[in-house]
Amino acid sequence: MKRRALRDEPLIFERNPGRGRRGGYLLPETGIPPVDPGTVLPAVQLRPALDGLPALGELEVVQHFHRLSQLNFAVDEGLYPLGSCTMKYNPRVCEAAARLTGFTEVHPLQPDDQVQGALRLLWELEEALKTITGLAGVTLQPAAGAHGELTGMLMIRAALQARGEDRQEVLVPDSAHGTNPASATFAGYRAVEIASGSDGTVDLAELDRMMTDRVAAIMLTVPNTLGVFEHRIVEIAELVHSRGGYIYMDGANLNAFVGRALPSAMGADALHINLHKTFSTPHGGGGPGAGPVAVSPDLVPFLPVPRVVRDGNQTFHIVWDDERSIGPMRGFFGNFLILVRAMAFILGMGGEGLREMSETAVLLANLIRHRLQGAYHLEYTAPSLHEVVLDDSLQQEHGVSNVDIAKRLLDLGFHPPTMSFPLIVHGALMIEPTESAAPEEVEAFCDAMLQIAREAEESPDILHEAPVHTPVRRVDEVQAARHPVLRWTPEP
Ligand SMILES: *Cc1c(COP(=O)(O)O)cnc(C)c1O
């Protein structure tokens, strides 16, 4: 790999190049009068000088950022089978749509009649998500999956309060994504873990025992984080509903069944959708994302405001207030341009295309399972949907861990799978190729994994030393956690 080492010089755009320094690009004058920093900041917060910062020319700045962009792995570079994260390709046409000035230059406080196109896009995206989930209402506000979970749980709490009920617990299976118990806690509930049965799905007898009148909801991931479908979901929903609880469905894994099954038919009351997974908008590095929530008719009155409504003349309006609403969860309509990308993706794929998408995602995950099972241990053997969770127990016999396997994959040109999650699989390697990977690339990944399994038996030192071809080799994780270096300090 022909990557160059990072030069650790920071950047400055120098107005008056002096002392042999180079000048860079100057921002145009804004016409806004300069403010004396001393009048707005206390003296202790003012830096007296910027001595020690080097100055660079424009080309060097471009080169610096280009080099930085090559120091990480990207979907645009190769297979990124990070299980549960659905790292799919973001078609460039979606980027083009999100850059249209009609979308980038609107303001959320413009009068409704000037932003009909933007409002229509929001309304139509809600309609598309209603069709995809079979549910009755959608909010586009949440900025992430976890934020959607909180939004959904707050709506459930509001509905229970409206019924005059005070329930305190939320059931969360032990295979759940960590955000589930966190969101339940944030919404004011006590998260209570419910153990999975031997096939990795919820144990109905256990649920029957735990589903008391203290339980507000169960948070279920479908398919769950093992990539296994909760095949008794309808019975689970009937049991929970019959005792006055709600079904919160974590829909982050929607890629497994879009176009083939409806969460509404499974009994979902609230479900978040990760647009930045299933609907291909870019993610990584913490955002921005979008985690819309779809809800059953029971929860519709509690949806956040503002909302977009359409009147009989096909004109769109914003409703800012609604007495029963849980209120705004984010400024205006969330990350609008992420929503534009998702809409472009949905329109580009069409209904048939989305159905084919989930079929292909499941097929490719099963190709991986078929090729790697045996060389890697598979703890839960129920049929896999969009991802497969293997583990390192066979390699552990040779002193090789999932970390070693992941590092070696980097050398071989692939992003590692998700590791050590779900917690119920020790040494987990959770692999999700997504439908956008070319079958040849998936086969090449399997070849690499099989090579690593052979190396674990024959020459495990190669694995302990990996990665050797990346810009940064194995980092000292203990040192990084205990003594993080979070800012650049000029050399004296
Ligand atoms: C990704 C994911 C989430 C959280 O989504 P964010 O957008 O990262 O907050 C929740 N549940 C599951 C199953 C996920 O895969």
C-alpha cells in the first residue's frame, strides 16, 4: 500500500507572511466590523500569541488534508463489513441531490409558501417510511438511531401517562445494542435484562414471567444483533400488548427485510430507522445521521413538533404546536440534507429495488457464512439474515484472538468486522457485507479470512504482529486510554 506517513504539522493561513513563512489563501473581507476580543472574552481565556505554528501554502494544505483522508479506511476504498453498522455505498447521485441549492439555501423559518419543495420532500419521505414500515405516523427529527430510541420511549411514556399509568421498567434482551438500555434509562425507566434462549431469540417463558404491570415496554431488535429473526415476534407482541405494554422495535437492522415484511404486522408500536444505515446516507465519525421513528396509531398524537401537514389543495404547512406532542426533539426537522439523500436513494431504488436490496444483503451474508463456517466457530446456528456472527474460539486454541484477526484483515485490504459484540458471543466477529458489496469482493474477503485461519494454525506470529502495512501500526490502547493526547502543542 502506498500510503505516506502523516506529518504532524498543523495549519495556519497567514495574512502577512514574514520571517520566511509562506502565505496561504485569505478569506474575503466580510464587511462585518472586527470585534476586539478583549471586549467579549475574559483575559485568562485569550491566547496572547500563536507562536510556534508553522505557515503553509495552499498546495501544502490540500496535500495535508488529502493525506489525512488516506490514513483511514473507507467504504469507497474496499469492503467494510462492520456488522450492525450497515456500511453501504452512498451513491453519488444522492450527493448531487443534497447539493442542489434549492435544498442547501433554504431556511427553516422561511414562510411556508417559499419552501413548498422542501416541505413536500419531508412529507413524501414520511409517507415512504410509512409504506416501508406499515405504521401510521413518522417523525424525521431524531439525529441518530439512539436519539430515535429516546424519542420513541418518550412517546411510549407520554401514552402511558395519558392512560394514567405509571410503569417503571423496560425489558431489554441481553443481545441488544448498548444504546437500548441507555435510551430506556434516559427516558426515565429502569432497564431490566431478559436472557436469550439457546437459539439466541427471546425466551417466551422468561418473558411471561417478567412481563408484569410494572413493565412499560420491551425493546426488541429485529432481526436481533445475531442476525437472527425473532421468529416468535407475533406471540411476543401479543403477550406484551395483553399486559398493557408496548413493543419498541429497534429497526437499525431493517436492511434485512425491507420490502419483504412489515414491522406493523409484527406488532411494533414504535420503531426507529437508521437512514444512515439502511438508506445509504453516509455515516461514521459520529454523524450527522438521521433516525426517524415510525409509530402505531396509538402513539401518533405524541409525535414531536414541528410537523409537516398537507391540506386539501396539496399545499404543505408546518404545525408548530400540538398539546399532546412530546415537543421538539431537535431543531426544526433534524438533519435535512441527510433526509434529502435518503429520499434520493429510496426514489432511485423504487419499491422493487428496495426488495431486491434486502434479498441481496441476506444472500451475501449467507455466502460469507457458507464459506467461513467450519474455519471459524458459529455459536448460534439459526438461519442468518443480513449478518453472521462468528467467533475466535477455534483460533484461540493457537493463541490468536479476534483483535489479531481484525488487524491482519487491515493488512489484507479489508475493514475488520464488528468485534466483541454482541456480548453474548465471546470473541465475536460480526460480519455484515451489505448488498452494495460486489460478490467478487465478498469472495476475496472470505479468501482473506480463510488465509488468516490457516495462518493462525501455521504461523500465528504474523497475526500477532499485524498490521504492518497501515500508516499506524498496533496502538497501545492502555496508553491511549490513560494518557490521551487531545491537542497539539507547539515545540518550544
Ligand atoms: C447502529 C445501531 C443503533 C444506534 O444507532 P446510532 O445511529 O449509532 O445512534 C441502535 N441499535 C442497533 C441494533 C444498531 O445497529
